[in-house]
Amino acid sequence: MDLRWLTFFPKNLRIGMSKAAKIALLLDKSGSYDRGLFRGIVQYPDVTLPWSFFFEAPDELTYYQKESLLYKLKMWDPDCIVTKPTNLMPKLKELGVPIIVTAANTKIDGVINIIADDEKIGQLGAKYLMEKGFKNLAFYGTDKIFWSKNRKIAFKKEVISKGLNYFEMEALLLKEWQNNPYRLKSWIESLPKPAAIMACQDDFGIQVIEAVKLTEFKIPFDLAVLGVDNDLLICNLHHPPMSSIDQESETVGHSVAKYIQGFLDGNEKLPNEIVGTIFSVVTRLSTDVIAVEDNELKKALLYIKQNAGKRNISVGEVVGETFLSRRPLEMRFRKTLGRSILQEINRVRINFACNMLRNSNSSIGEIAYLMGFSSPTSFSNFFKKEVHSSCKGYRDQFLGYK
């Protein structure tokens, strides 16, 4: 049999809906983004009856059988189709049900496109690299793909607004794709060092890492590299492992399922686009560096990085790690990083707290204790003041669908 359909039983089932939804999931099971969408959809809890899911068997079992796919899909009579971009799209549209399509190189007419807030991704990448002290920042991608172009525009705008040096490189696609590392080599050699490069997507980031290996420069000391998608296979493919912006696709899948449920219940119309807006940077060795030349400033930043997540360190402690008094060290912080010593301490503590809330099952009290707060209340007050969200509200953005 070239096709399979399964029924999943989400949590928190409620009684009252007369018909269980039938959703066809024709997603790319090899891609981390689509796998995240899949998990977010099938784990959606707020349904009355179990949803039935229809999906393709592995490609090696269905070669030359796409017409059979269409026939069985038609016989199964889905209420909605969630699919990767496919040349079967005209035939799928003939089925007369809503079609939701994951990100493609261009937006597709007549369907609901799943896209990301690419401006926010570009801004996040630039801010992340600038916070590490980089003054030379570059973007690698292609204007032929709309989400790459939009990320580049936002990245460039953020860098230039801070008066820093901006560079860019256009990737070759299709048959020329494999030649990109050799083209990148001379570009990388020409960049002032240290420099940080944001790639539009993880596959492009790996090409940057491959190109750097053709030079005498080292990652992350001479060049830091940041990707987008946080595909674990790709990010860990080379040494050093690559940092990446996680698009939190499971939360997008949760939103997709919520829209589908509302549509099937007759409560709302499906939108023209479903936009992912929640992102986080996953730091690995490719960006794990402090890009400042000032040795005293570097000592202070390293001390903050190593200790601020574990306990409430003071400005005086940081000053004591250097040969400077407080005033000149404060001046160096503001001139180089654009923030005070205390602001840097709080930034590192907040990043640590956010990471724990996103990626651990620790309670708020346990996190407060781990970070050296006197009580969960003091931790919650600190978090809300800095992030403008409660700890629970922040965590629910990422874990609310589970």
C-alpha cells in the first residue's frame, strides 16, 4: 500500500462536535521545519473528537505512483490539506478543500501560505551578532527567494542604523549551487576581521563554514556564522556546530491546527497567510565568542557570561576582574556595546532565564533558585520588568500546544 492514514488522539478531548476532522498532511518529513509543523498539528489539544490524518508513505515505496496518491486522497475526502510545495498543486486545488502550503521560494496563489515574519528574523540576527561586539556584519543569501531578500533588507537596515560596517554576498542557485564555497572564499578573505555572517537559512550557512575551511581563518574567532531554521542535522554537520535562529515551527503548527479547527467549526474564515512570529537564537560554537579587542572589556564580558546566569553578580564584582576603575570601564561598555555594565548583566540573566523557560521543564521556583534569586516572586518581578511578560505567559508561547 503506497499510502497510510492514522488517527491520533490529542489530549483534553471534549464532547460536542459531530464529525472528526480529516486532515491530509503531505509534508516533507526529512525537513526539520515541516517535522515541527507536523508535531504542532497532531499535538493540538483543543479538539472535540480525534482528528484523522492522511500522509504519504516513504518515497521509495511510492515512486511513479503520484496519480495513485491523488486518487486515494480524493477517495479519502479530506477536510483540509497541509502540504509542501508540489507540482501536483493544480490537481490538489481541484479537490475543492482549503490548502495550506509550507514556505516556498515564492508565494503560491490560490492557497494559504505559511510564512515567517522575515523582517523580525533579520532584525533578531543582526541584534544578536551586534550584542557580541561585532562591528563588521555580512549577509549571505539570495534575492531570488522572497524570504531571503526580506531577511537581508531587515538585517542591513539594523546594521547600518547603528553605524556599523555592512557587507553582502549573493548565492548562486540550481546547477551552480555546489560552486558557492569556492566563490565565497575570496569574499570571506576580503572581509575585515573579526566579522559575523548571517546566512538566510541553514543550508546557506553550511556553505559559509565550508568556505572558511578553504582559508586560513578560524570560526568563530575570525568569523562567526549564524543560520536560520535550527535544523539539528545541518547545524551539527560540520565543526564547529552552527548557531541558528529557531523558527519554533511547532508553535506555527499549533496555529495552523487552531485555524483549521475554527474554520471547520464555522467560527472563522481561514486567513490568506499564516505567519510565524516567535523566534529564538540557539547558540553553538560558530558564534560562541566575544568580538572585542579591548582586553579589559573582554575580561569583564567573560566574567559576566560565566557567572550572571548562576547568581546575581554586582557591577563591583565585574569591575574587580579588570585593572580599571568603575568609571572608565563603564565608558568602554557604553562606547563599544552601547549599554552599561548593569544592563549587560541583566541581558545575560534574561537570556539564561528565557532559555530555561523555553527548553526545560523546570518550575519557575527551580529556575529562580538556580539563578540565585531569593524567591520565585523576586525572579518573576525581575523577568516581567525586563521582558514585559510574565514567566508563565512567555513559556506558554512555546509550550502552550503540548
